[in-house]
Amino acid sequence: MAEPGAEEVYAAARIAFELGQAVRGLREQDGWSQTQLARAAGMTQFAVARFEAGGTVPTLVVLERLARALDRRLGVRFLPAVDTF
């Protein structure tokens, strides 16, 4: 049996990883370095690197700053659950 709260911890880690990979993909698609994105978003290169590695779950405000820096709009959607069995 899993520890209480373990499911939430795993979900947060998955979300952090997926968001980080999405931002990294957009940054690389645009040909930007982490430093360039950090400057455009008003944050440090370390913060961008940590975020892209899935080390932190950013706030919606930070996601909006990253989206604007990447000339994108931030959108949040609720999708149907998918069974993993």
C-alpha cells in the first residue's frame, strides 16, 4: 500500500516534468538558450533550468511570463481521464 499523500507527490512530479518538457521544447524550437528565455521572462537562467528539469512546479503567473516570452498564450484545459490499465 502506498504512503498517504504519495499519489499527490507523484502527480506533482509528473506535472512538473511535463510542463518543463513543454517549455524546453518551445524554447529549443525557437532556437533560444535558457539564458535568453530567462532574460525575456524576467527570471534567472538557474530558474529556467530547474523548471525545465522538472524540479519545480511553477505558478500560473510564472507560466504566463514564460508563455509571453516565447510569444505564446497560456491555456489551461481539463481533459477526459484516460485509463492506464
